Amino acid sequence: MAAWLNRDETLDLLGIKPQTLYAYVSRKLIAARPDPKDPRYSLYSRADAERLLARRGRRAAEVAEHAISWGEGVLPTSISTVSGGRLFYRGRDAVRLAGRATLEEVAALLWDAPAIPSFRKLLAFDDGRPPVEAALSMLAGAAARSDPTFGRAPASLLDEAALLLCSTAAALGADLSKGLGIADGFARHWKCDSQATAAIRTALVVLADHELNASTFAARVTASTGAPLAAAALSGLSTLLGPVHGGATLRVRALFGDVERVGAQRAVQERLARGEPLPGFGHPLYPDIDPRGAVLLELVRLPADLDELARYGSAATGLQPNVDFATAAMAMAYDLPKDAAFRIFAAARMAGWLAHAMEQARSGRLIRPRARYSGPPLEFT
């Protein structure tokens, strides 16, 4: 099924007039792009059109329920958005930023700060534990000791955010001694060459934020109560562990193991025969290709079997490799630890979680949706 429709197909699907379609596009309810065959004409996102069709005629409560799962926006934010198949950080193209920026510079942009504040030392963590466990434990301790966010001066929150960002990266394995930045810190710890270091820096930048994903929503809900920044960050990292979120990188790595065992074509065929989605391919917000994965794969020379997986998986599913595929492939290509992709993801997304937590705290609003009850009849007598 084509991801993009021409004008007549879109009008027919929605049963609307051209002026209504153009209004939907101007309001960013339907994504549009030039037709590659004839740039004088436009193509329109099938997914957006079908989403609008599904909403039509439904009660407000049902529309709100749908918005929770890949639906329309439910919270205002000036931090990031996905539009037209591209990711933007405060209006700037994230992929373009990845060509030269560091995670620290992107964090400052997301936090609307001139630069990352400096600090004397990192938070202590137990380096005898596995890195992810060490980061979780460190954040839990910081959350228990830190002040609430409400009423705090912006400069105070920025100082704490910088400390949490760098301390979490260190707990996850980045060697930040001798004044190294986060990308260089991971590279030093893993003894990477310059090519691998550039790929790690790029991954950190493109993974720094992704509007209102599950972990970011969890962080914002926590921050909306006035809880400490560390508590919001802990909520984000805990949510990232899920296998359909940050844990997807580990599922992709497991697919790579199947490829080593039986070959790319058989590994794909076995997954599809079991009715399982192919991890690492496609993304609901990018009908064509995940630009984060694309820019990262340009920097990584894939082993022959993973290159075959990318080609055969795309041919079989009609979907392109996404950023989970790219970060897992990067880790394998440069012989990094099996959980390296997840650790890079977590270190990067910490910048976004903290940005959203501070934005939510400044709003002073509690996030408290109502539930649509579907249980037994209520007994009022």
C-alpha cells in the first residue's frame, strides 16, 4: 500500500473539496511533499489522511483516547517536532545539526540556554554495577535528595540539568575525565577510532529528543507534579527500557544474531512467518524513511550480512531501516558492547527529558487526564 496519495486519491478517501485539503495541509494535519515524478504536483500522507478519517464523527472522549497512541498533539511544546518527514529541534533541522554539533550544544539548544552550565564534579555512582543499573540507581538517589522543581529559579534548574546529563552519561560508560565531552567520553571508554567517534557523536545528536514519545511523556507527567528533575529523568529512563521503545535496539541486535546464524533472508522470512514485525524497520512518524537512521547509516560501513539484511528487509516489508537499526548496526560494526546502542540512546535522550521536564515545570500545570471507564455498571444505591 502506497504511503503517499495524489490529490484526487486524497480527496476521494476523505470525501472533501480541494480547499478543505489545502486547509488541512496548512494546519499541518496532513503532510504534503512534491511529487518526484512531477514537482508541479503534490503528494499527501496516507497515514495522516486515514487518521483524520478515523476521527471524523467521533465523540470528543474517543478522539482524546485516540490521541494517546500516535494521534494529534496533546501538549504544547517549543522543544521539538516532526513535520514533513523531518525532525526539528526548536525549529532547526536535527539531521543538519548532526553534521557538526555535539550533544552538549544540542542540549543547550533544547534547554533554550546559551551553553551547558559548568560544575565541579559528577554525581557518584556504583561503577561495579552494569551501566544501565548504575544510572538508574544514581538517578533514584538524586531524586530522593533533590529539591522540587516548582518555584526554582531557571538558572538553578539549568545547573542541575547539566549535572544530571553528564553524570548519567558517565554512569552509562562515558569517560568524562580530562574535560572530555560525552561523545569523546564514550569513544575513549570503548577505544574507538575517529570514524566510530563521529558516528557516536551523530547518534547522540539525532537521538537527543523526539517530541512527545512515551519516555518523554512519562518525564513530563512526573515533572508536572513538581517532583525533582532527577525524578523526571528517572521516569524517562525507566520507560525507555521497554522493548517497544529504547529496548527496540536490543531486539534489533537479537535479529542481527539470527542473521549470523541462518543468514539475512531466512532470518527475515522466519520473523514474518511467525507474524512478527521486523524490528529496526519503519517508523509511524516517517512514512518514507527515518532521517535519523539514514544519516547515521551514511557514516557506518555495514558488514556484508547486515547490508543484505537492510536490502532484503526493505524489499520484504516495504519499510526502510530506522534509527534503531542504525544504532545497533553502528555498535556491531565498531565492535561495541551489545547494549551500547541502548546506552547511547539513553545518554542522548536525557537531554530531551530534562528539556521537557523544565518546560513542564515552568508551565505550572499538572498533567492529569481523565479515564474513560469501561468496567461493570456503577452501583449508586
